Amino acid sequence: MPLICYVNGEFVEAGEARVSAFDHGFLYGDGIFESLTSTGGRIFKLREHMDRLERSARALRLALPETKERIAAIVKESVRRSKVGDVYIRIIVSRGEGYPLLDPRVVSRPTLAVLLHDASPPVTTATTYRNRGEGLRLKTAGVRKVPPECFEPRVKSLNYLNNVLARIEAIEAGFDEAILLDLRGFVAEAPGENIFIVKDGMLKTPRAHQVLDGITRRTVLDIAARAGIPAQESDLTLYDLYTADEVFLTSSFSRVHAVAEVDGRSIPLSGPITRQLRREIIEMERTEGEPVG
């Protein structure tokens, strides 16, 4: 069965999903998105993703073309029509189609697209995502994280150019993933993931006002609080990563992914806290995700 997507009021097969070349999301990166997964017919943290989509829209003064409840229903219907258990979902809202000027008054209505993808990425990304039992090799990128003084990092916007450049830098150097530092030189995040370390039993992650406050990031902190694992949001340096007992990345797509190396320094692979958090998130996906029907 083909995957079914939704674009501006119509459900279509994935290969037929199209938006206009005059869409301001394409022209200027003027829009927002959310990435989430459906596992075994359950969509994980759907409401939390809808809430963040709404917050991002408000921050960008972008009117959602449908209510967040209606968008959630469209997501479910797309998965139901696709008749798949495991799928990767992307929700995109752009300013919409219009004359190629930065002035938003040239656009009549926002674009809404719900795109479904196979849960397994292309083979070329296998090292990073498919072989999750293998730890990632990270490289610090020369590209820096856009500071909150320039753009609010909690907005999940369509403009990921510096993240893309950081990923390219890591790939060309033979690594799996990059580390972005902020302008102060502290650790921020990976191009598409949040970063955690474990040191002497304490879980630590960069402060949310410098990075995207990821849904999985927040879930990990909630699990830690319930499990009695001490956790702290704080500034982290590369030294903290180099000397950590455990390092892992989190995202809706990769869940919890252990790190084996940072800038040539070996990290103990898949420590007990990393394994525990990954097990619990996978179990939550199976039992707490919102049923599609």
C-alpha cells in the first residue's frame, strides 16, 4: 500500500504530494514543522507536538490554517489511510503561496502538509540511524548555533541551514554527527538532536533557552524525575563531553542514541542510564502513544 499524505485539503499518495514553487516556505524558509513517529498504530506525544506547533506559529505570527485538534485528526487519518504500523511523520505549515516578496500581505492562505515517510531512512544514513546498537561518532562543527538574540531556538522553523552545514562538515570528516556550540563556546545541540551526558550518576543537558526544547528531551527529563535519576539543565563544555561517563542524543526519530566518540575521545558505550532511558521511551511509544483509530 502507498503512503498517504495530506496537502491543502487533499489526501494524496506520497509520490503525488506537491506544493507550489511560489510557496514562501520554499522561497524563504518561512514556516514551521514538527517531526513525530507512529509505532504499532500509536502516535507518540501527538498532543505535545501539536502544542509546540501552535507555539511556533504564534511566535512567527503565522496563522494555522486549521486548529491544532483538526491537524491532529488529519495526521491520524493519513496514518489510517496508509495502513502501516510504523511510520515517520512530518507536519509542515508555511506562510503559503504568493508573490515573491518578503511582505506577508502577498500571501492569501498558509500551506498545510502532512507527509509520511518509511520508518527506515535511506541506506546512506545507516550508520547514524539504523544501527542503533552502535554508538555515534561526533565531531565539533565550526558552524555555531544561532543565538537566541537573533532567533528564538524554541521555534521549530523551516530554516535549518546552519544545522545542515554542520551535518555536512561532520560527514565530510568521516563522522556520524556534529556538535554545535553556542557563541559563548558552550555545547548547544546536534543538528537534529539534543545532547545529554551522564557524570557520576547525574544526568545533564544544555539549558532550553539556548537549544530546541525537544519533545524527547523533555520526556527523558520526566522519566529521570520519576526514576529518581538526578538531572540538571546547565551549561556544558566540550571537556564535560570528553570526560563523561555516558553521552547520548535524543530526538523523536532516533529516540535515545548512545555516543561512542567525541572529537576522537572514546566514550563508554551504552551505559546503564542510557540503556534504561531508551528502554522506557520505546515502551512508552508502544503503550502511551495515541491510537490512530
